[in-house]
Amino acid sequence: MRERNRRGEGERLRADIVAAAERLLATQPVESLSLRAVAREVGVTAPALYLHFADRRELVWAVLERQFGALTAATAAAMSDSTDPVDRLRRWCLAYCRFGLQQQGHYRAMFESWNAERVDLPLAELPGSALHHSLLTAVAACGAPAEEVDELATLVWAGLHGLVSLRINKPSFPWPPIDQLVDGQLRRLMPRPPRPAHDPRPRSWVRQRAPDASRYAGGRPLLRRQDSNLNHQNQNLRCCHYTTADRSPS
């Protein structure tokens, strides 16, 4: 059994309880976590836990706050060495995926457990609000129109979650490298940001929004070729119509 805490060391016990729950959630789902198991892990009796947490959900919530804080710190650290907005968003995405793949049990608790949900709280009060805000900021910095930032950020996050969750749950699938998939996702989702004149680096993964007339097929503008084909077909139809109308009955 654990040694009795000295007077005034209640916060130390609380931190130990949260750390024990974190260790257990690394290998088991939220649904299987019990306060008795956490008490055994800490070395105290179950009633001692209720001095700090009313129930399992409140304890899991404390774990989520720590884990979302760790993920937010990881994405911020990944971006800290870059000033290019495109590169910073890419680093954010890769840090998110690596966290999920390295902390699979915690990732499930954060994003895949109904028992950890709090639908009664607004987004600003959820443990992941700082993470969400950092993604919005990274997407906006890439030149996305203000009215599209929220939608684009949601699409980016949904795509990243899919990559992480599927790799966790379908490990036998021949997945391409995670950075390759992240680059492909961003290339298809994100607009091309303004590029400084002094920056010669290519941004190959960023989709360039070109007008339709600039799309080429076989060395010629695709739409122009389609229009030409349509005109030719219309001329053929008119010729057939006039030939049929002018044909004399036999």
C-alpha cells in the first residue's frame, strides 16, 4: 500500500491518480477502466479516489486534458523551427499523426470513445479547444479565404483522423508512408498561398487553383478542345437536320 500523504499533499495524490489512469488507458479502452483498478495502480483504497474525482468520467476528463495538452505542445514544437506557413501546416499534421500512432491507447480515448464525450459543453471549454485553434491558425496562414478556414480545417482534421485511426485498426493493410499520405491530402485540399518573391523553394504538394482554361490535355487547353468538339458535333447535327428536311419523298 501507498504511504499516507502528509497534510497538504492532496494535490500530489491527485496527480498520481491521473498518471495511473493514463498508464492504464494506454493499454485498455475507456469502457474497461475501473476506479478500483486505478486505486490498485496508485496503491490506495478506492474511497481515496472519490476525494478527488466524483466518478470515472471526471477522472478520464483529467487524463484527456493532459493528453490534449501534450498533443498541442507537440504540434507547436513541430512548427517552431519553420516560418513558412505551408511547411508549418505540414509539420502540424505530421506531429498529429505521429502522436496518434505512438500513443494509440490515449488517441482512442481522445477521439474514439463515447464515454469520454461531453456534449453539454461548448467547443471553447473542451480539452481540445487549444489544439483546434492552432489548426485554424495554421490553415488561415496558408492563404485560405476567411470564409473557408473553418471548413478546410475540419476537412484536414477529418483526413488526419482517418489516416491515424485506419492505420491503428487495420495494421495489416499495406499503408504508404504517413508523410506521403499527408502531402497528398494537403495537396488536394489546400489553396496555394502567396509566395514571397525571394523564396525560391517549390511548394509541390500545395494545389494551385488555376482557372479552367489553363487545364491542358494533349498540349492544348482542355476546355477549348471540348468546345471545338461540341461545335463540330452541332454542325454535324445541323447538316443531318437540313439533309433530312430537304430530302424529297420517293
